[in-house]
Amino acid sequence: MTLQRLIAKLLFGVFLVACCDLDSGCSQYPHSGDLGQFLLKRIVDNGGKIATLQTPPQLQGEWKYSDENIGTIIESDDITLEQVDRFLRAIYGAPSKGGNTPAGDIQWVVPAKTSGVSIWYCKGGKGIQISILKPLRF
């Protein structure tokens, strides 16, 4: 594992610990509709790119999100890990395994070399947590 990758994983861990619960004081915004379109917009807004022109499956439901200096956190109890996984695979291909959460759940990551931003996702509560991290500037 390269030093840069190790640092990125460490920073992501700190990021998740700081933002794993949006109710802890971060400004959060409730939203509903097609999470997929919202997710694509946030990926681009954070400096990412869309890898395909295919129409991915819709992700209908309610979610809350928080925009931070280093990216966006999205949480939803209406949308499952499997739905988000299918959606992101349709756009970027197979993700990488990014380790486990403190609860033991697998974290998946679409690396920045593929999407322009790091997209981490894992089970969160009854649904999903997605973290879109802006590119690191060294």
C-alpha cells in the first residue's frame, strides 16, 4: 500500500468518525425524490466526473445530506446498500473494498482515479451512508 493511499484511508476514517451521525451538529438538509440524480450532481459539484452516458436505475426515497469543506455526506433509511451499489456500478464499474466500519460492515469505494472524487458507501442505520470526498491536494 502506498503512503498516499494510507494517508487517504486515514483521512477518510477521521472524516467518517467526524460525520457518521449528521444529527451531531452538522448542518443537515432533508430531501426527497431521485437520490441518483442528486448523487450525480453532488459528485460533479465536488469535482468528480460521470463515467458513462447510460441511464442508471432510479433511487427514489428520502435522505438527508450535509455539505462540508471536504465533501458531502448523504444518509438514507429508504434506500439500500444494494440499490446504491447497482447504481454506482452502472456508472463506474465494480468498486473496491475499502475495509470495514466499526460495526463490521463492509465499506465500498469508487476511487478518485475512476470518478474524480472518492465515493465511499456502506450500510448506515436501516439504509445507506454515502461519502463523496473531494480530491486531496498535496
